[in-house]
Amino acid sequence: MKKLTVLMASFLLLAACSNDQAAQTETEEPKKEEVAAEQKEMTEEGFITQVTESQILVNNIYFTINDKVAVQSDNGTETSDSKISDIRTGMKVSVDYQGPLAEKFPMEGEAETLTILTDEESTKRSEALQVFINKEQLSSLLMMGQPIVRDNEIGFLFSNMETGDVSEVRIDLDTHEYTIGGK
């Protein structure tokens, strides 16, 4: 009889514990939603490496671009209005967006403001990247992280999304000559 009483008490204890865990899970879910709703505006700066009808790829994030997106140009001293049709592969941009990003690879987000950086330094880097993309005929280039600029050279890791190959490229900002993977 003692064993039966201990066994029943154990089942009751386990049942009580499992109900507490279910209640905790139910109360935790609204907290997660609140955190996502409270996420502040974020900015991603980088180069556009792919343009489609409704998205651009900046670094490793696809941003949805629609008619609600404010597009502007910034030459370092003045900001002016631009149009979605001004967007080109290779441009250096700054994208303002509200998180969270979709957890895919590449990640996905919705742009709110797109600023095309047209100052002298950004333009020089953009032109070098455009030459590389055009010569290599890369329609699906994924830049891995931020480019590194040293002396008169820009370097970055990239993935050719068509083949999956990952390589390092270094581009001379004056001559636009480049090396891929040290070759």
C-alpha cells in the first residue's frame, strides 16, 4: 500500500510540474513578441551586389525595395532625393530598416530608407567593384562581411552564389586591376 501511495504522489508531482512548464511557455511567448516590436531602427552600410525587381542584396542581406522606400543620395555635404530607378549594382549604400531580419542565408529585411553614398571615396570604391563584377560576369555575388580598405586597395571575401565558391578579391582603386584568391 505504501508503494501505491508513493507512486500516486509521484504522478501527481510530475503532473503538477508539467502544468507549470506549460504555463511558463505560454507566458514567455508574449515577451518574445514584445522584444521584436520594440526593436529599434537599424542601419546596414555596404555595396549592392545584386538588384532584382523587388530586392537588393547588400552585404549578406536581401532588402525588399518597394514604392514606400525613401531613396536619397548623399555626397558627403548634401542629401537630395533620388528614385528607385537610380539603384545600380556596385553602389555603396546605407539602408535603414526595422528588425528583426528573417533568419535565412542570405538574411532578409524590409528597407525603409536607402541612401546612395556618392561622396568621392564611396564613388571610387563603387567604380572599382563595378569593374570587377562586370569583368567576372558575376550576376549573383554575395559579399561576406564588410570590405577592408588598405592603402589604395579594397579587399573582401565573396561567394559566387551560382557555384558556391568562396574567394578573396583585392581591387586596386586607381587601376581597377584585381586578384582573386592571391592569383
